[in-house]
Amino acid sequence: MLKTTAEYHDGVSSNVRQVEIVFNDDASIYLNGAGVSRLHLLEDIGISPRLGNIPRVLTLPDNASCHVADNDIVDAYLKMHHQGSASSLIHLLESRIVYVIAALLFTVVFSWGMVEHGVPYFAKKIAFNLPTDVDRALGQGTLETLDKIVFTESTASAEIRQRLLHRFDLMKQQIEDADEYQLLFRHGNTIEANAFALPSGIIVVTDELVELSESDDEVIAILAHEVGHLVYRHSIRMAMQNSAVAILIATVTGDPFSTSSLVVALPTILVNASYSREFEAEADDYAYRYLLANNVPLEAFVNILERISETETESRVENFLSSHPATVDRLRRFK
Ligand SMILES: [Zn+2]
């Protein structure tokens, strides 16, 4: 039998009464004093888990309760009746700094794992299952933004455009689900000789790129690379990876502002970020296979990329040569 004092709350009035609480060996609890005399079975009483030295709350069947400051007696009694494990685990977790550090480490490792593996995995899953409407809205939205901030109408001759559109159609015929793919011409201005793929199958080629090319094959080689980005859904995956990382950071740091602003910033992310080397390599592979299968000389890709690199400035939308040290490696197999 264990005995201590408790504060009794009748659950109706705000009165607090000091009572004696007796923990009987037969798993019953007896409250006595200040006009209170109650006997209850342990199994009918709710007992709050131990949180440091905060008094335990014992809730009686009629919602009356008593607060017991002596946690050790409550724990000893629960242990005697084999009910201690759950509440003492919480106490253990909360009282041991080592568990706090372990939890922190877990958060860090988990976040790192999410960024390194989880985010790209889910971004890929989502990108390939994105409703067509969403895909289309993202592509159109991005194009509209670019039309406002950089592009002007194309000045390329109708004849060149017709030729390239015809070859792009032939390319489309070799791709599954390419009905939505479209080739658009724009004057690039500050972004100069360039081409890039937007969600929903929009490929934009700048007049400057067309002018820089010495044959249609060279433009086709670039388009094949861009189609590679479309087929693997790189633009949407990149946008989601970038925003997911930021959302994750916002979640961990508890700064929701960066989360909501990111949704708004999606087109900007698409425009400003360059693809990872992994994505570029995938698109190169695609171009390589296409050129081989269609008897387009591989030099076409090498020549146009080398010419772009000679005229390159910092302000590209898709920086073809953003990973400079890799450029030589990239082109090696095309040579
Ligand atoms: Zn690319």
C-alpha cells in the first residue's frame, strides 16, 4: 500500500480539496478527506503520462479528477500493476538529451534522404502522372511569362520555319504521346541563340539559334535534345524538385512564407534554373539515338553546340553549356 496527498477536483465546481490518496495492493485507489470518500478500481481510472515533474492527473469515471504531485509513487504503483511501460517510455524520451539528439539527427538524415532521393523520386512520379490540364496550364503560363519579359515575335523567314516544322512533325511521328508537342519560334533578344522545352510539350527556338546554324540538321539536333527533355519531363521535374526542396526547408524551419511564394514563383524557377547534368545527359542520349536512327550526322550536334559556346553569354534560359567542365565529355561520344 502506498499513500500520498492529492488535489481533488470534483469536475463540476472550481473547488480544490486536499485529500489523501491511498494506492491499495489490490489495484484499487481510495480517496479520503475534506468530505470526499471514493474507492475506484485502477482499471477505471485514466492516468496521464509522466511529463517531467508536472503533477499526474488521475481522471475518475465521473470526470472528477485528482492531481498527484508525487510522480514516483504513481510510477511505482503502475509498475506494480504492470501498467508503467507506455507512460515511462514518454518520460524516458523527454528526460534524456540523447534521445533529443537522436531525434534531431533522424530529422536531418531524413531530410537529406528526402532531398537526395525522395524528392527526385516523387517529382518523377508526379511529373509522369500530372493531369494534362495542369501540364498545359504550366506550359502556357511559362510561355506567357517569357513572352512578356524576354521574347519578341520571330523574324525568321516563313520558308525556314516551314522546313523546320516539317522535320519536327516527322520527329513527332516517332514518339508516343507526342500529339501536344509543338515547335514555336521567337526572337530571343537577351537570351540569344537558344532553345528550350516547357511543360506540355512546347519547344521554343530563338531566331538567333536558327541564324547561328549552318544547316537544318544542326537545328534538328538541338530539337532532338529538347524533345529528350520533353519525353523525360525534365522541366516539370526540375521545377518540382526545386520547390519541394524549398518546401521541405520551410517545413523544417517553420517558415511558411517561402512555401506559398514558391507556388507563385514556379514559372521563374522554370526559366532561371538550368538542368542538372543528369538531365542534360539523358537529353543528350535521346538526341544521340535520334540522330543515329535518322541518319542525321552527329557532327551537327557538336558543331552547333561549339558555335553556341563561342557566342555564349551569362543570360541564357537553358544554358547548353552550363556545366563547362563536362562540355568536352558531353560531346566526346558525338565525335
Ligand atoms: Zn538541355
